Amino acid sequence: MLEEALAIGMRLQHDSPGRTTLMLTGELSKYKEKNQDFVSGEVFNVVRDKPLMTENSLYRLLGVGPLAILRTLLKIQRRRRCVDRELAIIRPDVLIVFEDRVVDPEMIWLERAERMGIPALLIRYAASSAESDAWSRKNRMSHSLERGPLAPVRRLFARRYPAHALNFGMGAQLFFSFWDSVALALAGMARTNPWVAGGGRVTNAALQGDIDFDEASQLSGCDERFQITGQPSWDKMADLAQQKYRLREMGEISGVPVLICALPQWGEHLQLAWQDHIKKIEQLSALLERSGCKVVLSLHPKTQREIYQPIADRYNLQISDHPLSVILPGADLFIASWSSTLRWAAMLGIPSVNLDWAQQRYTLFSRLTSLPTSEGPEDLGPLLSRLVDNASIRQSLGEGLKEESSAYGSVDGQAGQRILSLIKNIVARGNHG
């Protein structure tokens, strides 16, 4: 998210008059970067939000049962006052967000901006789908309209706010927990479509490709809101991929294949029990060590490195200090588990493997018919051997994925320009509104 904000912020600073304010809020309010240029204000006007509540015993008590409604309402009211103060000081022409389905802070920022007549743009930075959102909620009784003693009450809420309910073949579910759903309704913030990225209080949503547009359009019935642009960070990937192509043409790239693995977050995303997650990460690491490749692990920005560093050390694997968008163009082979980064690799023509070790069986990459899927540790070893030992197989796989990837987006170096044009149009409409 921060990488996308920096990329589009730099474009705005370079191509548009005015000042770009980078609001580090939510989890990013505690973010520390080695390169402090943007934090110092030399590039952006940077504002750090402050957390509203601490995890004390009273706060935890208010999270139990119906008391959670009170906790969420208190959080909303306190955040509203903070946001109102910031908006009055900054007075933006447009508010840019990268998520519109998190109650605090994004939904509150969007609600207050709308109240003040400030248009908003969502730039989608990840590729979760309604299918994956439903899968992650399928065992949560607090979301189910079919299970538990409160199911009839949840169904009453769903009749009042039908956009909050969805059945994706895993049972009818609410997007938010029931208590948070009630709190949103009481706060006047439930008139959104949370199953759609861009279904909140935004003027427009910048999506990655046709796949995202088709789903958003189908679930929301609101075609005119969504625009296909790609992600701002894709432009850097396009430049780096071109550099790799030139070096390869000059014969300056040689040696063992470079394998990059976006380490799965099965445990963090509650897709597997934690002990099963760690066991599978150990099995994956052992297979990567034996692959014969130079292996680089890329951790999700929210991942705690200290958990995985000992595993990486045990299997002689390197954890990258750089964002995946920077190192991915240099890969000869890529591995991830149902990650939006598999789209990136396909668009770059990088041979890839999808790990479905949690048996999710999404249809997310149905258009990538060339993408091999590993069902477990037992089949990954032979698959890696074929790909590592035969450069022509890797080349054929990469070419097939690139050809099939057009529905997911295009790494053409123009995403930032498309988003900048969309921002200018939004501001122009707002000034004439």
C-alpha cells in the first residue's frame, strides 16, 4: 500500500501543481523507513495519525458480544473528530485511498470526506476477490446467515442491507461481523457494498484489469465508477524488466536460475492452523534449498521477519530487504500461493508456480491456463526439477503466461499516467460540481 502511495505521490509532485500530503494512518502510522526522505517532508507533506485506543483490559472487555457495538461506535466517533480536524487543515481537492472496506481508518476518512464534498479515488493495490473474501469467512459463525443462534437476527440485518450479504457457494455470509455491522448501521455508515473493492464512498475506483472490472461491475451494478488503470508500482517493474531484457540480449545474465518465492501467509490469514502453517513453510523451505537455484524469499509487508529468519537461515535462504516489485523482474522462476503477485509474474512473462497447499481451489487464476498448481510438498519437488533443469520449458511457460495475462492487466509503464489523468478528471468534476 505504501509503495503504491509513494509511486502515485511522486507522479503527482512531478506532473501537477500543488502539494501532496501523505497521511500515514492505521497500521502505517507506526511505519519506519530506512530512507527517511519522504518522512522528512522534502518530497511530501507527511502527517502521522495517532492510534485512538490502546489494548488495555477495558478495551478488550468492550470487544465481547454486544459490547463490541459500543467499542466500534466509540472508535468511529473519536476518529471522526480527528479526521475532521485533519481535513479542515489539509483541505484536499481529492482524497486517495487504497482500501475502502476497513472501518478504521479508511471508511471513516471516506465518510467524512463525502460529508465535506471532497471527491475520493480508490486505487486497488491487492487482488483479493469476493471468492477469497468468502473463503476466509466460511468458518466464522459471527458472519454466517445460516449457523448459530443469532443467524435469524443476522438475516434481518441482511434484508435491511442486502449489499452486505453474499453467498459464493460457501453459505450466505455478512462481510463484517454482526456486531460491527450493527455499529456501522447505527453510525450511518452501512450504505456501502463491502464485497466490492471500490463499493464504498468513492467517486471512482482504479482497478488492475478486466477480471477485476467484471467482478466489480457484476456485484455492484455500477460500471461507470470503475476504471482499468493498473497499479502505480507496475511502472517501476516495467522499467526493471526492460533492463533485464537488455542485459539478457547482451549475454550479461548467466549462472544458476534465480527463484523468488513470495512466502505464503496461510497462518496469518487463518487459512491453516499456525502449527500446520509453520510445518508447511519448513517443507517448502527444504524443497527450495534443494532446487539448485539462487533462492530469495519475499515477505509480505505485514509479516514479522523474526518468525521466518531462523527458518531461512536453517535452509540457507535469503530474505530480501526490497519490495517484491523491485526484485521480481529479475526472477527466472516465481512461486506464490494465490497471491496477486502471480498476476505480476504472468504479465512479466516469468514462469511461475501457484501453491494451493491450503486446498483453497479458487477460480481466481482461471484465465492463466498455463499456470501449474502444486497441491502439496510431494508434487513440488518434481515440478521444480523440470522447470529448473530445462530453460526451454521455463521459456515456454513464461511466454504462455504472458499471453494469457491480458485479462489481469498490463505492465506497460503507463499505469501512473492513467491514474494521474483519472485524478485530474475527478478534481475537474469536483470544481465544476
